[in-house]
Amino acid sequence: MAMTLRSRLLRRKSIESLQQDAATNGLRKTLGPMNLLLLGIGCILGAGIYVMPGNAAAHYAGPAVILSFVLAGAACALTALCYAELASTMPVSGSAYTYAYASLGEVFAWGLGWLLLLEYGLAAATLAVGFSGYLASLLHDFGVTIPPMISTAMFAAPAGGGLMMTHGVNLVAALAILVVTTVLTRGIGHSAMANNILVVVKLAVLAGFVAVGAGSVNPHNWAPFVPPSEGGFAFGWAGVLRASSILFFAYVGFETVSTAASETRNPQRDLPIGILGSLAVCTILYIVVAAILTGVVPFRELGVPDPIAVAVDRMGHPALATLVKIGALMGLSSVLLVNGYGQTRVAFAMSRDGLLPAAFSRLSPTLRTPVFGTVVLGAMFAFVAALLPLTLLSDLMSIGVGLAFSIVAISLMWLRTIRPDMPRPFRVPLGGMRIGKVWIGVVPVGAVVLCWVMILPVVIDILGQAGRGRLAPAFILGTYGLIGVAVYATYGLRASRVFRAEPAIDPAV
């Protein structure tokens, strides 16, 4: 009997086939718990600490950006627990995409994978724009000026939304992504070593910033802690929430740890250590650095791509300023590296499943890395970094992260429902209950609710802009979604390995 479209869309990939893929994917298992911990820290400590706190404080939260970090961190902590259980249960490349494939079905996996590719790409573009800003500031200290024509995005986002044409193209940001792409083609061993060095350097530099900055704090800059509302999401408690939605994506690095499952020596033990450990370390650092930043510089002056550079210049320690800017460049480079790694491994997993062309999972015979996919994706988002401004990139990124995290939490509950007896080396705490046949967990439900609290202000803002005729953000999201639907309908639905080769899995509970 012919398979219905619904049953094709909801076919799930079996846990057994995932385990077989993990054993036969050809990737080298070289990563241990410390590598994973540093991998997570390397990706988390990037734009969220060097770039975005300034815009979040200057336009939305003021000194209460500290609370915005706490709110965003709480949402990510619940999601991280869900990731830790799923990663310990299914230690394979693909991260959230793979989890959705095994629990919710192919069409949900495709949608999530398509979102993840956007999420990682926009994060890379955001980081590259920040890199451009810090490099310009550092070179200016040495009397070298980077022309705005090659360090400014082609489009700017004026107050109130929309896009306007500038006279520049951010070639510096694009070049940063292309350099990192070249490193990634050399393999995970080289990438992990480079990442470890960069992480150690940037942690040392941030410690120096905090130590010196603590003596330069002016407590008057923290008053009022929550600035009075100026309408909409400009300050007040609405602004605190809007800032948390901007900072939400700053924690996405812990997710990248789960994409390294196929290259981890003991994934059931080491993945939860890497995911939860990196999130805890970075949340503390975010809060401390945000407090120093807003204590040294009045918050309205922080709406720049390089807010920490502004703060260290204000401290009056030229040597420290140079050191911090170098550390920021290294920090952003390490996150670019890990971000690109995560994106290519999601594309690798989708390609092995037949949902993307086979070229994205073809390994170089000498480097044992997916060179084609790495180069194509790097070039695409280098182009994006050259064109789009920081504020638009961060908003689009936050929506992608919130949707992806929500689907991960739902995937965990669905997998608990359909495979309750499957071994789980790590389980989310606080338990749950069954409503009918479906398992509902306290932690995953909390994760879904907080994720939607994070992205709702962004969605309201984008819809409000569309209503005023500023259609750019909605147009970008809509176009990307339509391209995804077209690719799946014309290629993935037909080429799916699960459809062509494996017996059907009944989508019903």
C-alpha cells in the first residue's frame, strides 16, 4: 500500500540506526571532557560578552542588563539539561536536528536542521561584525585607520527599524569568516588545539579586565538600575525582557558541544560535563563583566560593536586597553571557529540522511573533514556579514535559537513517551508526569515557556516594523523559510535515506 504523505513526513530515524551511523561515520574520536568544556566556553564567550551587552544596555535595559543575562541564562540552563540527556542518549553528530529526527519525525528534523544552519550562520556573521569593530579600535590605537568603506555593513538599521543603504561593505568581517573556514577544513584536531589556546588567552584577558575595572567603577552609573520606560521596549521592565531576548543567543555555544558527539571518546560521560560546565562558567562571567561595563561607562554610550574597548579606553590604562582588545579579537576568533564547526556538522548529519546533497557529507581523503560543506557555508555567511548590521543579525539569531531550543525540549518529552525504557546515562532533574500516553517533564516544559518568553519581544518588534512598512526582517525570515520548504519538497523528501532504505516507523504513539 502506498505510503501517505503524512506518514512520510513523520517517519522517525531509529535509535539503532543512529548508533550505527555513529560507528561508521568516518570521523576521528579525539575529544575528551576538557576539550568539550573548552569547546563550549570557546563558543559561548564571544559576542555575548564582547559585542551585544553594549547594545542591550544602551537601547533597552540600562544597568539592568545584568538581570537580562540572568533571565536568558535561566532559559538556557533548562534547555541545557534537555540537551545533556539527549546527547548522552544519542551521542551522534547533528545535535538538535538528530534528536528531533529520532523523536518527532523527519519534517520536524528538517525544519530544525534548516533553522540550525541559519542560527549558526547568523551567529558567525554577528561575531565577524564585532571582530571588525575591535580590530578597527585596536589598529586606531597604533595610528592605523581602517576605511569605513571596508568595515561598515552595506545596510544600516536606524532607530525604529528598517534598513537603509550605506556606502560601505564590511569586507573585514567577511574575511574573518573566510580565514576561520580555512582553519576548519584542516580538521577537528587542529581546530580543537587552536580553540583551546584562544580560550585560555581570552579568559586571562577577561580576568584582567574585571580586576582593573572593579577599581574604575562609578556607582552613579548604576542609578537608576532599571531606567524609566520611554515607550515600547525602550527601558523599564519591558526593556529588560527585550534585552534578554537579544542576549539569549549568547549562550548558544553549549549546543555546539553536542554536535561534537561523534568525535568524542566517551560521549555518554563527557557530553553532560561539557554542556553544563561551560554554561555555568560563562553565565557567571557574563554577569560580572556586564556589571563592570555599565559601572565604568554610562549605559547610553555603549551602543557600539566594541563596548569593552570603550570601557577600557575610559579606564585610562593604555596597556590594558591594547591587551583587552587583542583578547577580544582572540575570543571572537575562537567563537567563530567553534560556530563554524557546529554548522558544518549539522550539514554533515543532514547530508548523510539524504536531506541535503551528498557533497555536504563527503570527507576529504587526506583531512577527513567535510571540506566542500565547510567552504560553501563559510562563503555564504561571509557574504551576510558583509551586508547586514549588528542589530538585525542579533534579532534574527534570537528567533532561530528560541525555536530550536523549544523543539529540543519537546523532542525530549516525546522520546520519553515513545521510548521510556531506553538507557539514559543522564536524566533531567525534577521528574514529570504522564497525561494520557504523553510524558510531560517539569524541566522541558519550563524550557519551552522561557524560550518563548525570550523570543516573543523580538517577534512583536518585527511584526510591528512590518506593520509600519519596514519589511526587511520579516522578508529575510520568510524568504529563508520558503527556500527551505522548496529544498525539502524537491530534494530531501525524495532522497531521504529513511524513506528509501529503512522500514517505516509508525509516527503514532
